[in-house]
Amino acid sequence: MMEEICDNVMKKKSGSQEVMDGSDIMELVGNEQVFSNFVDHKFQELDKDCDGKLSVKELQPAVADIGAALGLPARGSSPDSDHIYSEVLNEFTHGKQEKVSKKDFKEVLSDILLGMAAGLKRDPIVILRIDGEDLLEFLKSPSFESEVLSIFSEIELPNASVQDYIIKALEKLTVEQGVPPASDSWVRSNIIEPALQSYGGVPDHPVSQDTFLGELKNVAGTVAKLLKDQPVIVAHTENTFDGSGIRRLLSNKFELDKALDTSLQSIPRDRSGKLSKQYLRVALDILAPSSGLPPVGGVEKIDNIINEAFKMLDADDGKLVKEDEFKKLLTEILGSIMLQLEGNPLSVSTNSVVHEPLASSSTLLDAPPP
């Protein structure tokens, strides 16, 4: 779904940079007639057996797209985030393996899309079209030499060739300097590797600054030419997590109680009404939007802080506890995360290459044909 949103934005608007702030989603959901037509079109598209209801299997493409839009890894690739896919599916099926009516599909999809829009309003996504122009400007700029030599000083490759240094440097150059993420497989295969094939190679052991500077400029120039023929679309986000969102939630008892009650609605209980601590992460993930945190599995550094909080409070032992204790633990976990972020705020920048959607993927947020 993220790929499709970004692709639509680039088709609708010109320029090398656009901002996704959720306004298009709000406009879609806010127009009853347009949204109803939208739901009719998507429901029919997903209803492969044309029985007027969606099975769990038929819902899977929509759930996968929603997970992608939330910035989650693909289902099956991260145990920490797989439960979120299950939660999204449970929202549609109400925790049962029953088929979903169009009415339920519309209600749940509306809630999810409005949540996504609120997230985009809070943390907009900038869509960049990287076509080599910014890279050429960087190569000609007065700051090129100092920035590249700073990168050179950070590279530690004993007995490495000039090409090894160039590869590392391309990985460290950023979208601000006009280079798409070199870690992306498509970028590596279609841009970086072809550019390196044009490099003749210069024997220089150890690698000198002057040689590195000159050869990197040559290869980067080839990268710019390749980007002109094959521009790369990148979704760029910048977020600072400083615990302020958690503090606001914890300081408002009414909002906190409401958020805690909401987070427990989908948590199973035993016959005595107790809840297992193993669902604390699920509840924390439901609380994430109201506390200014990313989804579990979305930001590795935040996940590490969460893991430390769980470890400190023995929250991973899977024991059954009463509802009040479950809420108390959840609040203490939030407080621990808040203190760590206040003492050491995290600035997180992400760059994801937006590829053309696969033919088999869902077109959940594509507008219906006129």
C-alpha cells in the first residue's frame, strides 16, 4: 500500500519532492459518497469468489498492504511485528474465522485509514524523486571535498582496494546528497553495480585521500547519469522520539484510562478474567499512536529500549495477572521508555525505495475507475 500511495502522489503532482501528510486520506474517508464507491470497488476486487463476503484468505492482501503502510516488515520476517498483522486481521474478523460483510469492511477500513492519516499528519512522509541532478550539484559544490574526506576518515578497511572504499562511501552518502539508499537491492543491481563496472580500477595500497577523492567523483558521476535514465523514488521520514508524547498521555488520567481500556479490548482472558503478560507487547503497540511511539518492529533503536523496559520489569515471564496489575505494568513500561527517551532522545531518519507494486499485490488504496 505504501508503494501505491507514493506512486499515486508522484503521478498526481509534479516536482522532485512532495509531502504526504494524510490530507488525501482524510478527504477520501470524509466524503461519504466517494468513500462508499471506493469501498464497493475494493470489496469487489478482493471478493474473488463473488459471494458477497470476504474470507480470511481474501483479506490477506489488504492486511499485508496495511502493514506495509504502517512501516512494518513483511509478514513472516519479524516475530516482533507479526502479531500486528494478526491484530489488523482480528479487527476485520472480530477475532473469529468468519467471513466479513461489506459493512464491517467499510467500518474497520475507515478506522484504520483515519489512524494512518493522523499518523501522517503527525509525521509526514516526504517523497523524493532522485534523478541525478542533486548528486551532480553535490559533486560541483564547495562542500564535496570536506564531506567526502570526512566519510573517508570513518572508513576502516585494512588492505582494501580503492573500489572497496568507493562502495563504502556510496553506502554512507545520503538522499540529501542525491544518492538513493545503496542497501536497496534494486538500487544496488541497477545503479551501483553498473557504475562500478565502468570503473577501471587504480592500484593504490594504502588508499590515499587524493586517489579516493578523484575516483569517487568519477564513479558518482556515472551514478548520476544512470539515475537520469532510471530515477529512483524514495520515501523519506525524519522523527525525533523524546518521550514527550508518553509524558502527555501519563499526565492526563482520563486519556490514559481511556487508552488503557482500548488497548485491553482485544486481549484474551482466562476464565477468571486474568490476562497473560505475553500480550503486553500487543497492548503497548495499540497504545503506540497515542503515546508518540512507532509500531513495534518499526524502529530498531526504540525496540531495544522497549526490550530493556520489559527486562527491567520482568514483563516477559508470561504469567497471568489481574486487569489492574496488567494496566499498572503497562503504565510502568511506558514510564520507563519515557525516562530513557527524555535522557537520550532518538532522531531517526528512514529512506525506503518505492518500487512499482507487484502484479499480484492488492491495490487497496487505488482510486476506482471513473
